Amino acid sequence: MNSTLEKAKEWSHSHEGRKMIRYTAVSAISTVVSFVVLFLVFGVFKWWSQVPSTIFANACATFPSYYLNRTWAWGKTGKSHFRKEIVPFWLMSALGITVSVFGAQLARHLSIEFSLSHIEQTLLVLVANVASFGLFWILKLLLFNKLFKFELEEFDEHLTEEEHVTPQLP
């Protein structure tokens, strides 16, 4: 167990480890942004119903997500490449927002079905939004794991081979 913790600590200090930790932190920051915006536009100001409020909140969170992922997580500077960076990022974001819309529709349906108060509706739509993005995050992870499985297996084999190498004394 101690060896596993040491490997995890070592990985967290590697370039890839820091990148993944930052990527996860950006996901958390984006979730907080969408949560706060959704709370304000639906819960406090009551501008729109659940679905348009969810779309707006998540679209707002996409801007800092792009900027932080590009500059902090991946360390890119300079002008963004429209086709190679912006389009794929917004397509994935649109897919995530689509998943969150299903959560918002479910929240709206349950709100009507059970005659929930506005405070209860707000809590439900907030939980549905966070759950939807949590589910989407897991689906992306499973998809990426499936797509890159061969490379991950090679990496695991490489680690296993390194463990069996006996260190040579000078």
C-alpha cells in the first residue's frame, strides 16, 4: 500500500500528473461557476425556467473552463487555433450541456409532478445539474479509457517491467 501511495505522489509531481490535477481542478471551478450562475438566474432572479437557466449557466461556465484548461492545465499561450482547439472544446461542451438539459428536464418534470416550492425546485435543478456533469465526466473518462486503452496497457506494462528491473550498484 505504501508503494502505491509513493507512486501516486510521484505521479502527482510529474508533468502529466500536474496536468491531470489541474484539469480536474478546472472541472471543479467550472462546476462552481455553473452552480452559482444557475442559483442566481433560476433561484434568486427567477429569469427563466429550469432548462434555459441550465443552458445559460453552463454556457457561462464554458468560457472560464476553456481559458483555464488551455492556459493553466495545458500551458498553452498565444492565439487559439479555431479548428484544432476552439471547435472541439465547444463541441464537447455542447455535448455536456445537452446531458445537463436532460437533468434540467427531469428536475422540471419532478417539480411539476410533486408541486415543489421554488426553493425545492432550485435545490433539485442544482443537484440535477451537478449530477449531470458528474455523469458526463465519468462517461468522458470511460470513453477516453476505451479509446486509449492500448496505450494505457502499454504504459502499465512499462511500469511492470520497471518494477522488475534490479537496480545496479555503481
